[in-house]
Amino acid sequence: MFGNKNLFKIFALVALLAVLLAGCKPAPKNPNIILATTTSTQDSGLLDVLIPIFEEDTGYVVQTVAVGTGEALKMGEQGNADVLLVHAPASEVTFMDNGFGSERYLVMHNDFIIVGPPADPAGIRGAATAAEALGKIATAGAIFISRGDDSGTHKAELKLWKTAGVAHEGEWYQESGQGMGATLTIASEKGAYTLTDRATYLANKANYALEILVEGDTVLLNVYHVIVVNPEKWPEINLAGAQAFAQFMIDADTQAKIGEFGVDKYGQPLFYPDADKTDADLGLP
Amino acid sequence: MQTIWDGIVQAIQLLLQGNPEMLQITLLSLGVSGLATAVSLLFGLPLGTWLALGRFPGRQFVLSLVNTGMALPPVVVGLWVSIFLWRSGPLGDLRLIYTPTAIVIAQVVIAAPVVTGLTVSALQQLDPRLRLQLLGLGASRWQMTAALWREARLPLLAALMAGFGSVISEVGASMMVGGNIRHHTRVLTTAIVLETNKGNFGLAIALGLLLLLIAYLVNMFLTWVQQKNRPQRGQ
């Protein structure tokens, strides 16, 4: 089928490829890393920018599992993930206290916003605090779509109701049990209110008939940490890979990229890099 | 291993205790999928009969479409039903998206080809001479059809079971058009996805067992009906 000449060409090509591949960074012993993260980071597209750079630099291959923070932490507890990128600080502290994580670093924050239909039937536009807005929604009985999936965003939402001292029960309070993207679509279709992270909302804003109605309250901050799963609990985890990923996330170059992400498209960053800050700077315990 | 064991133990505890939400989800699943199967039968039985007995141009083409439809991926159905029912879609004014009705519609689209296709094969398996004999005995068209349905009742019930099985177990379309909204459109399959995502494996396993139990009970009932008056040999 192939002449000698062709055969030679194929050999040459294979040899060339081999040399090229070998010329890259020495491949790590165990190149596969499982990253458990939240749907919010995945849906915003940030990981699609950062992970290829990390893989290129280090030779690791990152398998990203995007779930709610609840399941991401559970995956860490059960050794089903090597590294976590999550945003539920209170649960994370418990996770660390129970010895499931060995290292934890502040990476970045974005913020939650309350969005709703442009007509704003509950009249929450420009409310000074999130608590005030939620109170108005409950009083008006306007439909509010909750994530209801135990995710970081859902936990943040429940905390807001609690702080506001407003009961969130009734026909108007509905739980989608789905990710942020799906929940925003449902809210948009139903002309309902919801709490969302800014990144997911901005990334697909054109698809929703929803406007930002409340923003800027300090209780709406959404802080991300990277956590290396504790190898003492789960020796089989890819410790070197997890540490490399954690270091990459707080590296100055990566932090700069996080700060630039989304500016070209939305005119504002979706995430604010925080590796040089402490939890206390962001008002966390 | 520990997780699996814990999950099963917790699942059995949950099932024994029972809780109103699990009951409500189960009843909704049963209602939605039962209704969808009934509507599929309403479309599928006449259409399948027509395709099996009729002779008209394009019959083979329609038949190939139905057979393809039997393998219609639920997520594709979910996508198209969503596109039609979204407020921006052609049927948006009906305000059906994220309602149980929307799930029924999607499930009918999934189950109807299954019922239709299996009806065709059920009727085509009958001896062609039976038809001629019936007509020869002076049966009207309608009487003949009724007699053929009676004769093919075992495979026709199998068609019904297959239709029900395809929708009670599907998750993609229910998630997309129903939205998995608690107390409104959360069915067993979407609840299982949610509880697994939340890491509540015990509850997820319990819901999975319930789903299997329902599928079993419904099929047991249909099998009972099917086998009760099975045509006796040599009659």
C-alpha cells in the first residue's frame, strides 16, 4: 500500500512528533488531577481560560467536575477529588477543621446580585440592602427562584433570608434544584427574582429578560478558596498535582489574568483577584 | 464500599419512615408518566394500526421515521419542546414551560413513537390470512380492526409497557422542560440527579429504589392483565 518513500515519511513524522513531545516539559509522574469546583466558575468560562495555561505550563491534565459546593466538598471528604475550588467559607472552615483539607488559599471573589424582571413587581430596585429587597419580595409574594441544590449560592441565599429575618415559605418561593444557568433561565421565563453570582449572569445576560436590581451590599460578597485535599486522609490523591494547581491559582500571573477576565466582553471584571489579601480583608471570620 | 452500604441502609430507613415530599414526588412521576403513556396510546394505537394495515405511498418512509423516533434521545426532545414552549417560542403564550404539562408533552413525544412502532410490529406478526378471513365473514373495517387488536393484545400491552418504561425512567427532557422545581415539577429521576449532586447518596438511592418499585408494580399489573386471558392453545 505504501511505497518505501511514503513509509519513510511516516517514520520521519512519528519520530518528529516523538521528539516534539519529549521536548516539552517532563510529564509529571501522575498527570491527572481531578478538580471539583462549582458550576459558577465553570459557567462563567474562567476555567476555560486558566486551565489550558496550567496544563501547558505543567503537563498536568485537569479533569474538571463542576457541581454544587456541597458535592464538591463531599468529593473532597471522600477522596474523589484532588483539589477543590469552592465558595462557601463557613463550610470550608468546617471541612478544614475536620482535617479533610491540607492547604487552603484565598483566590478571588466576585459578588452576588439580585436580579429580576425589568417591570420589578415587588419594587426592589435600588434597595439599600439585600435584606430590605428580600423583605419586599416576600411581602409582595413575587416569585423567587431558589437554587435549592445545597450549592454555595444556595447557602448564601439561605443565609441572606435568615439575616433579613424573612420567612421564605409559600407558593412564591420555588426551588429549581439546578445550576445557576438553568435557574436564571427559569427565573427569566417565569418573570421571577433570583440571587445569582454576577459572573454567570453577565456571561449569558443577553439570554435573560432579567435586570440587576440590587447590588453592592457587603453581605453579597462571594469568596473563592482553593483547597488541597488532605493526603493523610486519602493517600491515593494526586498531592503534587493538587499543590501545583493551588500554587498556580495564587500565582501573580494567574491573579492578573483573573482580574482581566471578562473586561473585554462586559466592560467589567467578573472576578477580583485576592491572593494578596486575607480573609479578614473581605469581612470573613 | 462504606458509602454504598451507608447509602443503602439510609435509603431503607427513609423508605420505611416515608415522608410527604417523597410521596408527592412519586405521585407526580406516576401521574405525569401515566398520562403521557395514555396520550401516547391514543396517538400510537390508531397510527400504528394504520401503518401496519394500510397501503399507501410513503408508508415505508413514515415507518422508518417512527422507528427512528423509538430511539429519540430525551435531551433532544427536551431541547425542542423547550424551544417551542419558551416565552420567546411559538407556543410561549400558553405559559407551559416549567409546568407538569410541559413534561407530559415531552414524554408523549418520547413514548408515542415507541407505542406506534411496537403496535406496527404487533399487528404485522398476525397471520395475514386472519384479516382476509374476518373480511370474508363480513366484518366491517372497524370490527376487523377491533378483532385484530384483540388478537394482538399481548404484544400491544408489551408496547404500552415499553412506552411507560421509556418515560418513567427518562431524566433529560423532564429536567429541561420541567425545571425540577420543588413541589411543582420535581419527579423521581430529576430528584435523583439533584440528591446525587448534593451528595445525599442515601436519599438518591431511596428514590432510585422507589422508581424501580413503581416500574415493577406497573409492569406487574400490566403483565397480570396480559397473561390473565392469554389465548389458550388448541382453542
